[in-house]
Amino acid sequence: MEASKVIHAIYTDDDVLMAAVKTVKAKKHHIDEIYTPFPVHGLDKLMGLAPTRLAITAFMYGCVGLTIAVVMMNFIMINDWPQNIGGKPSFSYLENMPAFVPIMFELTVFFAAHLMVITFYLRSRMWPFKKAENPDPRTTDDHFLMEISIHNNQSELEALLQDTGAVEINIVDKDEAH
């Protein structure tokens, strides 16, 4: 049952990890996952991951926030309860729009930020009380972990990973890894 085994190569430096990823990819091995304590610039491109669409959702959420701000201010300050504040007439929304710009900006940012965080957590399946999927707690502090599935090539992978600068190499059952 060697197909259910994975190899965990642990690194202590992000530059060594990046060089190791290049070497492993050049040898045509598939890297299942990499766990890092902080975002490593360029790692997503090296891994061949698709670009994120989170920025597109943030823009759409910002548009929703801007629309809600405009509709809310038009209803409250023009239609429902118009007030003469500081001598500004309340005859139309356009006449008062310069005074409403801070509110429009704030609600745009509020909606984009909060809904984007909620979307990120849902998309990443990180809901409250979920068991952590991190195979080694050291990767939340100062270590980097590369996970590769073993397909009858354990000794070859161990030698390759040792040459790339891995400080520790562990063979674990895939079901126990997460």
C-alpha cells in the first residue's frame, strides 16, 4: 500500500524551499502541497497554481456596498426625512453628493473587506471548530513542509529531497497526515 504514503520534506529557509521546488518540478515529480508559516512570494507560480479570483469578488462586493450606500443615503436624506444641515439644500441627491462621498467610500470598503473575508473562509473551508489540516505544527512558526505522494519511488525521492537541502524527511500515511 505504498500509494497511500506521502513524504514530508521539512525546510528551515524559504529560499532553500523555492530552489527545492524548482528542482523537484524539474525532475517531473508532483508536489501535493506546501505548508509555510507566511506567504512565500512566487511560490504559487512555481507550483503552477491558477490565479485567485478573490480580487474580482472584492470588486463586486465593493460595487454592492457602493450601491447600498447610494440607495440608503438617497432614501434617508432626500426622500424620507430631508434636513437642512449646514445650509445645504436637500432637493436632490446630486446636489448633496459631495457631502455623501465619505459615506460611499466607507461602505464600499466595509462591504468589500468583510464579504471578501467571509468568502475566503468559506472557499477555504475554514469554518469555526474545524479540525486543523496542518500535518506539522512547526509550519505555523518557522518551518516549511513539502508534501509529495510516493508511487514506488521512495528512495529516489528521499535522495532528491536530501540533495535539495531538506533538514528532515518523514514518511507518513496519507490518512494520518491531515
